[in-house]
Amino acid sequence: MADHERTDAERIREIEKMQTEIERLRNRIWLLESEIAAPDDREPQPRSPRTPFNAEIEFIADFDILEAKGIDLSAGGVGFEVDGDLPFEMRFTAQGNDHHYRAHLIWAERLEEGGCRLGFKFVAPVTEPEF
């Protein structure tokens, strides 16, 4: 049927069907992006804006021996989970100012060219007991 032969009601129904399909696809995209961003079924959180940053950072891991639960094993490696967070202290100098933060490891990614990229979430500093 040619476009000029359709009634306004038919055009409106077609537009509504397209809008429904667009909304369904938007929801599907959001779900897929959420799975990529949060594969461990946590509710996805909006990302804070990123700013380029270049500094040498000193990481201090403040854990000794961790108990872990094995998840899977292959000839190439092992997957495991730990209860709780992996806490770190970090120090660096940026724009002439010294910074000291406490953070938890959130994600890790192996880079194709070697090495890895790590993501940390800043958390409140731990207060040391006074003796």
C-alpha cells in the first residue's frame, strides 16, 4: 500500500509500533551494557567522569594471607573468589601536591600489549589505634 493511501490512524499505529520497538531495543542495549560493566550481577552504578591523569603511584597492599574459594581450574590458570575487599593504600604526587588514599580493588584487565590495567574505588581511610 502506498504511503498516500494510508489513513492517519494507520500511520499513528505504525509510529507507535516503531516507538515500542525502539524502547525494547534501548532496554536490551542497557541490559547488555550492564552485563559487561557488572558481570557479577551487582546493580550497575553510573560512572564518574574520567580525567586524564599521569603520575607514578606507590601501592601498598595491606593484606597478608587471604582465604579464597576456587571457582574454576584449567591448564592455563585458576579462577577464585575472596570474601570482602582487597584493600590498598596508595601514594602519589600530582601537580606538586602529595596525595595519600585508601582504595579497594574493583576490577582488573589484562592488556593485549602486556601488563594489566587495574580499577580502584576510593574508600574512607582507616584510623589507626593510638597506643
